[in-house]
Amino acid sequence: MGTSRWRGLVNSGPRRPRAFTQDTAQVLAVDKKTKQLRYLPAGEGNGEMEPGVTWRRHVAQGLLLCPASDCGLPFGRVVAAGARRHHFAHRPGEGEHDDVTGPETLWHLSAKDVLCRWAATHPDLEDWTLHLDDTPITLPDGWRRPDVLAVSPDGGKVAFEAQYSALTGTDWKARHDFYAKAGVVDIWLFAHHGPQWRPATTRQLRRTELVWRDPDWAATIQLSGLHQTMLQHGVIPLWLDPTTQTIGTATTRVHPANTSAGERLWEDAAYTLPPRRAFPACHIAADPLEQCDVDLAARELLTPARRVHHEERDRLQADEQAEQERAARVRAQLRAQQEERTRRRRAAEQEKRRAIAARAAEEQAEREKREQEELRRKEEERAAAEARQKMPLAQQFPPVFEQEPPSPSKPPWWKPWQRRA
């Protein structure tokens, strides 16, 4: 099987980082001097935090604190060895976080910090004002406070919501409508664990739209009622892994409606597109957050996977247009053939009717000729009979009058013979 077109689109550029692996590595720390969050980039545990100051030295001086609200202790070391991502770690016996609220708070805090730092360094948002969980949006019927709010110089607003807790489709629709009413572009990013992240079942993985997948796609998860509500309103679900600063985009391999069962066995017969509302699961295409843009016109976070969706949608539309044109040509050809067959059939029927009419005319003429001859014969016979009636009997029956008298007949046996004298 040859290399398909969609692989060239999805695999373009450097290999994407491994993400959405449920890694609990702690990569955020609070700087004791500046009270600001510090992010440990991947593979930089042995490097410098700032010129002349390494991460290890800063941790050894006790200047990097755990950001968990129920902890606040200084980290004891930087783990920068082995295959695991570089991260901070507490000293043995310290930093026992709560299993429910602690990790959730850390992930949410990490997500907000990652989004804020990304927006601050994005070239399209450099003149925008950023608010981290401190600026509410008010309307007469209520208010909401987004996790990260970006405000443009001309007053445009983009709200980033990192959703880590459970949320129903009805509640999301109410919040989405609130932001739309306030003129705010809302971008929702879900957690890569918890209620928003449920791996697909074995039965779901057998579905047609999930059979083919890019090896670099991070995972295959179920689409909840919330996600299907978003798809119904044209919003593509996105997931955020703050540890690797990766955005996950819901994607599938969709076959066109007119594809036969045999064609579904080939990769080139499908298109990389967002899932439909009826799909129970989807693949997660992982992309670096730094490669994403905010599309204000489309009111979405434009990830590389979404660019692929747009390209594939254009290709699908072009293919459908070509298929419609081909079908129109076939229909026109069939219609022309049908019209030609109809024309020939009608011409043959007309020719047949003309032949039948000509044969009927010939038969009628022949019949009339025979009738005329019969009438003429009868008229001649009648005239001859009338002429004979006017003639004398001798002329009428000349054989009778012209014959000699009959000879005497032999006398009967009972008469005696007369003796001669």
C-alpha cells in the first residue's frame, strides 16, 4: 500500500513531542524571590534558568517552591536523568499532596500559566493585555471570570478556559452563549485526564473512522455528551497537556458517503477531518502550543491539525465538486444516449407505421381493383343475358334447332315382332 496523501500533510515538519501520556511530572515552581511561576522546559534540567544561574543551583538554594496550595515547600532536586521528562521533585518524605485536589489544582494552575506565557510571547498578541484569572466579564444577567483573558488595543477579547472539572453540554452552551453575547471569543481547552479524558473502548476502535490513524496521533478517546454538543455547534474540542505544552485536536479519518465497502480498505479513500456529532470517539492529534494561532474570524484556536482539517476539507470539496461534475457528465451522456435511443425508436416506429400504412394502401387498392373487375364481369354477364333474352329461340339455342330428327327407337321387347309380308 503506497504512501497516502494525508500522511504527507500530518507528518510535515519535525516530529511532534510525545504528549498526553498521563505523566505527573511537576514542571512548575514558584520563584521565592519574584513570587512568579517558573517553567522547566523539556530537557533543560541541567541547563541555566537565567544567565549565570542553573536550575540545580536555584533548587539547591531553596528558591523554587512547590506551587500546590496545600504544600508550598521548596523542591529538593531536579530530576534530569533517564527517559522521563525533566522535572522538580520533593525530598523524600515531603510534599505529600492530596490525591484528589492537589493534582487537579496543580494541573489547572499549570494550564493557566502555560496559556498566559504562550499568549505573552505570541507575535500576533504582543500588543494585547493579558489578565490571569483576575478580570471578570459582566453582563446584566450575570458575570464570568475566564482563566486567561487577552484584550486587544481596539477592545477585542479572547477568553481561554482550561476546563479540568466535569461539565455538561447544557452548562457549556450557556457559558458559550454568554461569551458570544459579550462579544468575547471563547477557546476551551480540556484536561488530559479526569472526566474529560476517557480512552476509547476496543469496540469503538473497530469503527470505520478510527481504523486508520497517524502514528504520531497521541491517543484515541471517547467523545462525551459535552464534546458532541460542541461539535453540534461547530466548535472542535481541544485538549491541553501543560507538561509538554501540547494541544490535542479531535480528528478522525472520514470516508465520503459514496465510498464503497472495498474502497474503505484504502487510506487514500478517506479524509482527515474533525469528528461528526454521531461519532462516539476520536483520535487526538498532538501539536506544539507554540505552532498555534488565534483565528478571530473563525473564533477558534488554529492548531496545525486544524490547518490540516481545512486543507482536507478543501480537498474533499474539490473532490466532491469533481465527482459532481463527473456525475453530471455521466448523466448528460446517459441522457443523450437515452434521447438517441428514443429518437431511433420513434423513427423506427414511424417507419414501421409508414410501411404498415403503405401496405394497407396497396391492399386496399388491390381489393378495390378486384371489386371493380368483379363488378365489370357481372355487368358484362348481365348485359349478355339481357341480349340473349331479346334474341329468337333459334338464335338463343342454335344447337337445339340445328340438330337432325332422332332415329326411331327400338320397340320394347313386349311388343311382338311384326312379320314381313
